[in-house]
Amino acid sequence: MSPQGTPKPHAMRTARPADHVDNGFYGQDVISVRQFSREKLVYIFSVADEMRTLVRRFGSADLLSGKVLTNLFYEPSTRTASSFMAAMLRLGGRVIPINEVHYSSVSKGESLPDTVRTLECYSDVIVLRHPEVGSAQIAADYAAKPIINAGDGQGEHPTQALLDLYTVQHELGRLDGLKIAMVGDLKNGRTVHSLTRLLSLYDTEFYFVAPDILRLPADMVAEVKARGHKAVEVEDVHEVIGDVDVLYITRVQKERFTDLAVYDSVKDHYIIEPALMARARPNTVLMHPLPRVGEISYAVDQDPRAAYFRQVESGMFIRMALLAAVLGKA
Amino acid sequence: MSPQGTPKPHAMRTARPADHVDNGFYGQDVISVRQFSREKLVYIFSVADEMRTLVRRFGSADLLSGKVLTNLFYEPSTRTASSFMAAMLRLGGRVIPINEVHYSSVSKGESLPDTVRTLECYSDVIVLRHPEVGSAQIAADYAAKPIINAGDGQGEHPTQALLDLYTVQHELGRLDGLKIAMVGDLKNGRTVHSLTRLLSLYDTEFYFVAPDILRLPADMVAEVKARGHKAVEVEDVHEVIGDVDVLYITRVQKERFTDLAVYDSVKDHYIIEPALMARARPNTVLMHPLPRVGEISYAVDQDPRAAYFRQVESGMFIRMALLAAVLGKA
Amino acid sequence: MSPQGTPKPHAMRTARPADHVDNGFYGQDVISVRQFSREKLVYIFSVADEMRTLVRRFGSADLLSGKVLTNLFYEPSTRTASSFMAAMLRLGGRVIPINEVHYSSVSKGESLPDTVRTLECYSDVIVLRHPEVGSAQIAADYAAKPIINAGDGQGEHPTQALLDLYTVQHELGRLDGLKIAMVGDLKNGRTVHSLTRLLSLYDTEFYFVAPDILRLPADMVAEVKARGHKAVEVEDVHEVIGDVDVLYITRVQKERFTDLAVYDSVKDHYIIEPALMARARPNTVLMHPLPRVGEISYAVDQDPRAAYFRQVESGMFIRMALLAAVLGKA
């Protein structure tokens, strides 16, 4: 997607009311994990902790009472859309859900800049899911109100990476000095790429576990090593299961393989069963961005180390924190 | 649908806060009419009466303020979805509407147990409409939060039966000693089956009015008789119209007939016109679960005995009562 | 669409609570611009001004707290649906969004009268978008609760015309003594027709700028002239650009032309570029109902006279005013 027209100069942007908290996020967009320093992560995670307490004790709050979020989803994602919606509702805000963009004025040829400039007339913040890389940045260039990127194709999905990292901290109490195994399709998974970038801010040992054709792109491995991290590439999760603090599982899709014999030869190396978990450490954290389709067996769900549903819940707290932060109420 | 994995043991379920009313419904699922005794019905109907008063006087209340309902509809049902949504909103709660499950992660192969365990991270109660028999029970087995069955295929649609029964009580002031005619497709109508089960709890005389090929299943007739009820099967509504307290009409679908000559010969026996209503008692209650397609003529709408739109309104009050009850606020 | 059955007599309509403001709109439907006198427009625009102040200062209000709007869209219109939704939410009300009517009970053959009589059991006001001319009036005939027409096919879209007129007043401070150019497809544009009717209530000089095959229907031109207005028809916007107070642009769709050579010969007369705007007056107001597809270049967006996004925002204020008015809270 190429930008159209000229972005609004900042001077023309809507004046902000005075009753906000100047937290470094107020009025800002959330487009990429590259925006996040360790300091910013400490801040957002501490707000997310407050959100957790608030939801546990009271269910919801009135922090964003009177605020309106537009959930603008150009492609369906029930999971992400629901998480942002719940986050806004539990903060007392309101949501305009737009899930059918393919039917709408956009299909009549309206540009993304016009759509976001229209919707920001109605709302205080826009969450955008769009199939094209770079679309979130274009939306942010044109909108005066904050844009939160909920996934721009093969680009980024920063709130997923933030919730993943926050889950590690919540489960283990720290982010430095950890051994993390990323498992599955490391070539195509934007989730893995974004999380790897965030983990690179910490003292992390990386274990990249993938079949040969789905290895992490070489430039990302090089980038991790250049930052001074240990980075080991292996093909079988059995090789690392006993050594790591975090097992981050993603799906190995049959469709990625041109030679199905190769798929059949490797697929069992990436399925997490109770027998495999028996070889993991007592407090290894087992994570998955969900949805899963067979790569973690249901029998593992009862294992207290299975953190994937707690990860879902942490996602809501992170999104509550981000919404409150960009609206100046955190 | 067969269950996958192991349901969460009750000990692992989310701790309930202490500020709830212990009403026998708190934290419970609503899956089947078989869960309802006369005592439970008295309770829910009295709460529904309170809801009616509340909406009439104030429009809405704050009873469920801070609570979030996920309306999870795997198949479209504008009517039922809107009724639950209105019920939650009028109690001060919030709603996450999910109407497009066919587009979502579910279509990527995610199981119902995973979907409900994800959505319950965001919400306090889940209303589920799903095309497969037994799906609501499976969801309830896995979810820690209450599941309300809004229809599971040819299985049950318990809130429809509850609102039907509640309408009878609201219109006539009592449930014992009534003569009830069920009219139309009694073979396939889950609505009729569930309502018949509920009415069997009371001193009811049943008149089952259907063409031969759409009679109530023999085992249901036997069950009703075994409980000591009078149950008469006839083919023409004219035979009973003058004798009954309630006329419950359902649609006779042309598609159910293999021999259209048979359809043509019977169809007029099941269409309610003013001339027919002239033969009914002055306070017979005319009900229909809606939508109708010709089986009650529009000319009947002005008849004060036509209760079908009051039935719709009663549906909202029943759903308000159920939501308040399972969330411990009734 | 032909009416079915008999509308509810007014005596049967729901009793109105006593705590309302008798503003001439309370409990009324908004179906056509023909309902609006200058007095009514003064009233609605003054309420819209209050709404603007309210949103600027506080973001939202509790004026419609406890009220429920059903947004019933039989055809998709993200823009209009979002605007009404935002309007209701910013007044503290709740919204039941129904965007997929093609999937719903309606597709099972339910009539519009039955659908609105069902939905009004759940809600306090219904906003209806429907593809058939006259559908909004039919809905209003049957519903006891107020119906607001959000577009009935080639019929009317009165809230668009109201927001257009309100934008003119907001931008220029007056409605009398103005020269207004309507540009583009004046034959098919219901927006242009409705706005022309409203402007006819004021001392307006009309300039109708269209290619020959897309001229304003002759009867509308005659009607305008019969009311004593100057009405000039031209084919090129250059002829009038320097003389008018308002330029109201609509799209000239290629699809309307059977002879593409004609389209190619005229299309550039209807595209607004910075060079063209250089010939307009310093305070000419440039409007467009959006979405645009090329008829105003993006380079014009920075021009302070480009009012189309302010027009979008004014739309929300007008809809807030109408919702508050028909619910007796303005």
C-alpha cells in the first residue's frame, strides 16, 4: 500500500484536553515493537499488573468512561477483536466494532486514509487490523487520534508480542537470564519475529527449533547474535526441552511443505505431548499464541506449566494498559 | 461433536467473589429445560416479573454493571442474539457480539473447548448458539464461567421454552389446570418439545394438532401420558379451537412434505385467520415463537388475544432474569 | 414493498413516560426531509451545537443512559452505521447493531413489519437502512417506537441532508442569501435531491453543475424555480467556481455512461484540484458526502476550505441531536 495525499501536519491535529497523564504514550500510535524500550515495557507491564488487580477485584473500572474505540478489522480475527473489545469495555469505554470492511465503503474504493479520517471523527482511538504490510503506519500518518496496530499482514502484530513478553514476566517474575525456545514455523511467524525483537532487549539465550525449511530468517539470527545473544538452531524440540525456561510453540503448517515426505518426517518433532513435558523443567512455561490445531495435545492442558490460556487473559490486561496509556489515563 | 481433552476440574475453576446472591443458579450453566423444577421456575419467573417492572419504570438498571457477556453465535439468529444483547445492556452490562464465527479462528480448525476457554478470559458469561446437538454441554464442561444454551441444533433451546411458559403465566396468571394446543410441525420443532417438557411439570391437558406426517414423536406422547396427563392428538385445529386456553402455533413447512398433494390438503388446517379466532374463547392466548411466514394472518394482529409480540418482550425479561441469576445478582 | 396487515392504532402504542421534553420530535419518526420546517431545523441545529460543545468538553454525556438503539441495516453502510452508533454511545445509550440481515430470520421470509415489531420490544428507537423505497415509512407505520430513516434505496436519506445543511450553517454562520453549486451526478444522487429540498426553505441561488445525461430531474428544477429560487444549470464547474459560497461535490460514476467517449470528454470538469480551488472565493465551503473516489484530489485536503471531514463530524452531532429529540431528552 502506498500513501495517498499528504498526512495532516501535527499542528492541525486535534487539541488534547489537559486532564491527561503524560506517560510518554499519550496521543501516540502503537505500530511496531521497535517503539518499545525496556523503560517503556516496565511502564506498560506495571499498568497491566494494575489492570489485572482491578479486573480481579472489581471486574471493571470507569477509567475510559466516555471514550469510544473503533475496532477496524479489514480481515476477521475474532480472538484479537474480542480481546481489544473486552479491554475497552472493562475500562468503562464504548466500542464501535467494524468487522465487515469488505462489504463497506472501502469496497467502493475508499482509501485507508479517508476511512481512518472519517472514523476518527467518531472515536478517540482506532485499533486496526489490515492485510497489507505498512498499513498501520499509513493510518497513523493520516489520523490525528491514536492508531493501535492489531496486525498488518506479514508486518507486525505488536500487542501479541507485548502480551507474550508480559506473560513470561508474569509467569517467571523476570525477563533477564532466561533460556527461551521458539518452536515450529519460525520462518513465517510474525509473532515469533516480533517477540524475538522484544526479548533481544533482555539477557536472553535463544533456542530456535524448526524444520530446515522453516528456520528463522538468517538476518534475524544474525541480528540476535550481533546484539551479543547466544542463539542456537536445532531441528528437534527434544534436544532442548530439558534446558529451557520458556517453550514458545507455533504451528507447523502442512501447507508450507512442497515435499510431504519431509513434513511427515518432521511433524512429530513439534507436537507437545505429556511424555515430552515430563522431560521439561518443573517451572518451564509452555506458551502458544493460539489457535492451536494439534501442535499441543489436549492432555497437556491440565499441566500447571501450560500457560496458554493465562496468556490469553494477560492479553486483555496488556490491551487495557495500552488503551489507557494512549488515552492518557494510565 | 465429541469432547476433546479433559474438562477443567471444578477445583480449578475461577474463584467466585463473595458479593453474590446464592440463588441456586449462581455460577451454573443453563443447558436444558430438564434442569428446571417448579421451584426454580417460580424463582426465575418472579425475577422476570421484577425485570418487567424495572424496564417499564426505569428502562434499565445497573445490576450487571461491569459484567461482560460474550454472545457466541456459530449460526445467525438475529432475534435470539438481539434479545440476549438487549437483556444484558438493560442490566447495565456490556456485550461482545460474535456473529461471524464461520470467518474466524474456528474456521482455522480451532475446537469449541479452546474457543470458549479463550472467550471466558474476556467475559463473565457466554451465550452459545451452535448447530450441533450437545455442543452447549461440551462448552459447559470446559468453561469455568456460566454457559447459556441459545440453541444447539436439533437439541435444545431452553430460553425459548422458558419464555413461552412465562408468557402463559403472564397472560393467564397461572400454569395449572390449563388446556394447551400445540399446532403445526410437532415432529421437528425443538421449541414444541422443550415447552411440552416444561408444561409436563404442571396439571396440563395437551392437544397435539398436526398433520399425520408431522405428529409429535410417539415417545414424547407416551412420556406425557406416563406422567398422567391427558394428551389428545388431532389433525385439524378446528376440532380444538373452542376448548383450549392456549394456542401455540408453529410453522408447517412445505419442504417437510414429499407428497405436495398431502401438503395442499392439510395446509389450511394450520393457518390462523380472524374467522377461526372468532370460534376461540374470549381469553384464549395465541402464541407463536416467530418468525411467522403466513401461518397467522396479519389481520389477527389486532386481536387482543394475539400474544406473540408480548411473547417477544417476555423473552427479554426471562433472559434478563437468567443473566442476573447465573451472575449471582438476582 | 407493499404494506402488510394493519398498522398499530396510536391508542395501542406504548405509553410514554412523563419525564420527557415536549419538543415536537418526541416519539416521532424521522422519515423524510419534507417533515422539516425552518423552525424545526433551527431547533435541531441548536441541539446539534450543544452536542458539539458537549463532545468537545466532556467527550460524552449521560442524556440517553438506559436507552437502547437498534441499528437495523439491511444493506451495509459502515459510515452511516458507525455515525449513529457513535452518536448513541456518546449520549450514554447502548446499541444493538444488526448488520447482517441477509443471514437472519428476514431471509427466512419474515416481513419488515414483523421484524420492527420484534426489535422494538428490545429497544427505544430503531435506525433503519433498507434498499427499498418507502420501507422506512412502512416500518414507522407498524412500530410504536420512533423509526429514523438511514436511507431507503433511491428514496430518502434525511439525516445526510440535515448534516449537509447543518455543515453549511456551521461553516458560514447562515443559510439565507447563499449561492450553492451542486456538482456531479445530479440525476441519481438522493443526497443532492434531499439537500436541494431543504435549501429551498431558504433564500438560495442554485447552480446545478452536471454532464447533460446526469442533470437534475426536470421536475426538481421546476419545483425549485416555482418556489422563486434562481436556478442555473451548467456543464462545467469552472463556470461557477468563482461565484459560489458552497461547492457540493458528488461522484460522476463511469458506470452511468453508455458512451464512454462522453464520459472521457466530461470527467475532468468534475474533478476538484488545487488549481481549481485557487479560482474559488476565500471562504467558499467545499463539501462532499464521502466516500470519494478521485473526484476531489488528496492535495486539496490541506485547504482550510475543504470541509468534508468536518462534515463527517457534524453528522455525528446531528444524529446525537435527532436521537435525543425523538427520545424526548433534547
